[in-house]
Amino acid sequence: MIYNEAIPAILIGLPLLAAFITPIINLASRKARNAFVIAVLAIEELLIILLAWHVFTDGIVIYTMGAKNPGIVPLQAAVPIRIVLEIDGMAAFMGLISCTVAMAAGIYSISFIKEGNGKSRYYTLLLIMLAGMLGMEFTGDLFNLFVFLEILSIASCGLIAYRQHADAVEGAFKYLVVSNIAALFVLFAIALFYAQYDLLNIAAIAKVMQYTQLDKIALVLLVAAFAMKCGSVPMHFWAPDSYSTAPAAITAMLVAASQASLYALFRVCFTLYGSLMDYQTIGLAIIIFGLLSMFIGVTMALPQKDIKRLMAYHAISQTGYMLLGVGVGLYLLGSSDFNVYGIKAMEGGIFHIINHAMYKGLLFLTAGAIYYRLGTRNLNEMGGLGHTMKFTSIFFIIGALAIAGIPPFNGFASKLLIYEACYKVSPILSIVAMLVSVLTLASFIKVFHSAFMGPKMHDVKDVKEVPKSMLVGMAVLTFVIIFFGLFPGWVVSHIVHPAVMALVDKTAYINAVMGG
Amino acid sequence: MIWNVPFITVALLIAIGLYAVMFKRNLIKIAIGITIIESGVNLFLITLGYRKGGVAPIYTNLPSGVTPQQMVLPVPQALTLTSIVIGVAVLALMLSFIMKMYQHNKSLDSHSRRLKG
């Protein structure tokens, strides 16, 4: 394989650099700018596939910024110096999600975002958002995590408010307040670690972690902050506002951005603390967060009339599944049952992350396509779109069936894993999960019926199929959904299982940096 | 006891900031609350880096009779500097959002919001 050890650094550096070149190219020609952005996103996708391939076959990849030999971490008195990027199975897995969603969103935006003086800035922020996500996922340094978290949230807020409607600005403001408070919690927790151990590297802190009273406070701050940022109940209120008002392509990116926070939550729970902490209590707390998110999310979605707001509440409810699956794994960590069904539950939760990013991204893009043609998000003003927007309605059906967990689409594969594994812990968990799934299907049947079925509407006769680039963007995600749905066994054993094992195996993560 | 004063200040600042964000209705006051929390966290970082009798970690400028062991570690200061820069960006963005919202709603009251339910 053409693998180079600099790939992790290029993956973060390329979008950052390209972000600021984009407005310059825009001066020459708009077509060149579009081509440039898509080329960068395609290169990112290729590089992340190469990197993930390498990580899944050869194990953890280390890249030390600015070192002569980046594969080895320079240690001075057991303190790793310089910023270290550490990519294990889980980080590579999350990187795959971010790059794929960013590529689909980038292609979709070519015709979705109307040309105007802001579009080159739009692409700038989109690329910075991608860099922020990848940075959060790849970094092995806690302070660096904070910096990328802030880069990600500032870029996202700028994009949510892109259209400058009153609603959009309000959604962006709420997201900025929540994410900034979360980031300050994270910084406070980092300061607590630094006060005790003089360390900022995740692996180095995990190695010397004493689990003192201060560490417990830091744990609570970190879990609260990342649960806030991933949109779990009870701090979910920002999600429907900002998801529904952002441009559709950005909403798809925001789903991936919330999942980067979810990744940080899992990284903190499993790698930083692992079996040191009272994992049963934290696991139970995460399970309860998950159940509440699932149920409250879906019940709030049912009465919505705004199509994107409805989908945003479903995003909260689906985040609940991931928290439930991984929470069950955390609850069982260390017990003998862990190897029997704890790993299965985690596989379900982690697999659901990638599935959710794909189908929820697709659904938001279809909602954007409807908005592009009709100029409304209100379900009562739609109808009969199936007559003219054939491809969009097919993509919507695929997304809706996948989110409801109907075979042969990917949602079914991960939900089945979660049902099975949770049943052994407590049947109530599985019952709630299935109930939520049924309600999800009900709510999407409502959307499908009111938007696509029925006679053509009189006042919206000029509705045509959306431009090609938007169809291609949606097709990319559909392809992944169908592929994952048809070969779930291959995906679980080759991509999801290594990610889960990387998350669980704390010693390998520590040894990769600290040596031996 | 006197050494604990900065830490008590940190706790107070963060508590005041959180109170402002949660209970104040004026958007500008929410922005101020966030800035106060941020000052609290920054003060915490700086307090951690303080060492009695420490000198700046610059070898060429070392006063006579001071050993390099008395230098302070510059990492907390570097972290604080980064955090301040991020804070300025966030504050600027937040205030511009508030400006836009005021243009649309003609009100700074958070209860005049449009997105509900």
C-alpha cells in the first residue's frame, strides 16, 4: 500500500490550509473553487481510507508533531513532550465517518447553496469544521482536544447562522452558548489533571491516574460537557434549534460533529479512567441518559410540523441508542459477562454511530432538497412531491427505513445487536429500544405520507427534481447505507470490532505512547 | 489559608457566571456570564502555575544567584494564552449574533425567542 507516516498530520493540515486558499481561488473562478474543494474532500476520503486500512491491520499509529522521527514519542522523564496524534481503531473509525459525511455535504452544497458573496466563506468554514472534527478524533493530547473542540464549535456556529435568518442566528447563539460552556468545563477538568500530574497527554495521564477526589470531579465535568455537546437529554434543547435552522448540508455535518463529542466521551470513560473508576455507576448513568434521550427524543418528534425539527428530535433519540449500547458495555466492564455480551452491546452502539451518521445525514439532505424546491420546511405545505422528485423520494424511503430499523438496511443490523445484548442485562432496556423504533417508523410514515404522497399541489406546480450535484451527494450516503445493510457481518468484524477492541484495550493505547 | 483565596475566587467567578447564564434574560448578560466563567477558568490555570519566588523561564535573562530550578513551568501560561485567544473569538461571534438577533426581534430579552417546542 502507498502508506506514508505523515498521513495523520496531512489529514488535519490539508483542510486547514485549503480552507484559506479557497477564497483566493474564488477570485479566479467559481468553478475552479468548487473543483478545488471537492478535490480536497476526495483526497481526505482517500487518505482516511488508507490510514484506517493501516490502523486496522497494523495497530495504533503515532504521529508526533514536529519530531525528527514522528513514529516515536520523545519522552523526557516519562513525560511525553510535543503534541502527539494517536490514531487507534476507534479514532480511525470516527475519521471515516467525518470524511464521508463531509464529502457528501461538500458535493451537495455545490448547487444547494446559492451563489453569492458568502459561498467561498461557506466552504472555508466547512473545511475548518472537518479539520476540527478530525483533530478531535486523532489527538492524543487533552489540551489539543479542547482547542479542536473550540475550532469545531466556532466554525459550526458560523455555518448554522449562514443564512442570517432570525431563526438561524438564534439556533447558532444557543449552540455557541452550550458548546462554549461545555468547552470551559473541559478546560477546567484539564487544569485539574495538570495540577495533579503535570501532564496533558491522554495516555500518560491514564498511566498514572490515581482516581483521587479531584479526578472524580474532573470525570463529572468531562462527562457532563461531552454529553451536553452530543445532544443527549437533559441538555438536548440546542439540537432541534440549531439542526433545523442550519443549511441541510451543515446539519449533516453537525450530526458528525456531535458524534465527535460522543467519541470524546467514550475516550474519556474507557481510556482515561477505564476500570479505575466506578464504571457501574457511570455506565448506569450513561444508560439512563440513553434511555431518556431515546424516549423523550422520539415523543417530541411525533407532534412536530417542521420536517427538519422532526428529524433533529430523531437525531436525539438515535443518540440514545449509541449511549445505551456503549453504556451497557461500560456497565459490564470487568465482569465475566463483558466478553459474552458486553462487547456485543458495544459493537451495536459503535456500529450505530456510523449508521446514524449515514442515514440521518441522508434524511437531512433530502429535507434540504425539499426546502430547495419548495422554500418551506412545514409539512402541512407539502404534498405530492413523489410525482416529480422521484430520486429524492427513493432516497428518503431508504433513509426512513434505515432509521426505523427495517431490514435489509443498516439501521436494522446495529439495532438488532443492541436489542440482543441489552436484553440479557434487563429486558426493559430492549423493550424501550423497540418501542422507540416503532414510534420512529410511525413518525417517518407520517412525513413520507404528507410530503411525497397524494395529488400534486396546485400552488407548487414548478417543482422539479433537484440538481445533479445534490443527487450525487445523497447517492454517496445511500451507497454506504445499502453496502452496510447488505454486508453487516463483514463491516462488524472488519471495522466495528477493531474499533470496540481499541476502545476497551486501555493498555495498548497507553503503551503506544509510553512504551512497554 | 491566604493561599486559598485565588481558588475561592475561581469558585465564586464560575458560580456567578453560571448563575448569569442560567437565570438572566438579557442576552448581553448571558454573554457576560460566559466571559466570567472563562475568567474563572483562566485564573485557575494561572494560579496553578504560580510558584513563590519563581522566575521567568528564560535562560539568558536569569538573575544572579537564581538557579534554573527556580524557574516556573511556562505551560499553564501558554494554556491560558490560548484560552484567552479562543475566548475573544467566541465573544466576538456571540456579540455579533446578539446584534443580528436585536435587528430581527428589536429586543434583547431571551424570552422573545422564536424557536419553541
